[in-house]
Amino acid sequence: MYEHFFQCPYCWEEISFLLDFSVSRQTYVEDCEVCCNPIEVTARFENQELVGFEAKELGQ
């Protein structure tokens, strides 16, 4: 597992999610631990290194 720190797109607080680097490309939804809003996370790994990351508001 890989812990990645980033800014929540809703409340702008720094938070972290654990990412599974055994999956090369992943997209999922997880709630912000501060404001509880849903965040769509996309992560891309190559050779167990994070090469792409995006966290965006989930359109409602």
C-alpha cells in the first residue's frame, strides 16, 4: 500500500488515502475524512511508483 497526501477538492484540507500499487490503474470514490464529501480518485502506477493522481469532486 502507498499513502498519498493531497488537498480535498471541497474543503481544501490536506488528507491522505491509501492506494494499492499492485493495481496499475484504478478509479474509485472515497469520502473526505474531514468534510465527508465524495471524492473521485484516479491513480496510475508504473513499476510500483505513482505516476499519475487526480482527485476531483464527484458531480452530483
